[in-house]
Amino acid sequence: MEIREASGWQIPSDYLILARKFRDEIFAGNYGRVILHGDLHHDNILQDKGSWKVIDPHGVIGFPINEGWAFVQDAECDIPFIAQYFDFNITDVRKCCFMHTVLSAVWAVEDNTDPKPWLDLACKVRFR
């Protein structure tokens, strides 16, 4: 994967363009808007006396497909599972995952941390 600097960012410009395109396609899709947690990930799910608690909700309105991306560690296994389990279109899950991993890479750059882990995942998710 070639990494070109754009405005000092080590994020491929084609990734940024593709993430924006996928965002627009997801927003234009047939997913109804609902209240979402907004920051759902492994660190915000706790076990408490045999049950599970979700903490730190941000309470945003969006598309249910947006919440699953944070649980993708192995794109080849996790994306098909999420699509099947929640009855989402697998292509849309892949687009959503790519979009959010690129966004996470941008946040990493803004926070002066390494975007490489996010770019590596985006590369595995990217459409060929």
C-alpha cells in the first residue's frame, strides 16, 4: 500500500475519497434511522454479575449498520458474520467498515498517533 502525504497526513488520498463515497452511499440507502449508542466498542461493554452493561452512550441518530464496524478484527470472517446475523447487505457492511476505519485513521493523525493499524484494517476491507 502506497502512503502519500497530503497536508502532512499519511493517509492515501484514494482512501479518503472512497470513504466519502461510501458514506454518501450508506446515507442514501434503505437503512432507517434509529437512536444509536454512538461509541459502541469493546471497551464500552462491561460484564456485571452475569449480565452485560453498555456504558458511555453518545446517543446519536444514525443507521444501525454503523455500530458493527468496531467489532471487525478479521475482515474475512467478521464482516460476513455481521451481515448475516443482522440481515445487512454484506457490501454495505464492508463499505461501512472501510468508511469508519479511514475515519479512525484521520482521528489518529489528529491525535498525533499512528494511523497504520487503521490503514492496515482498511486495506483488508477495501474493495478489489
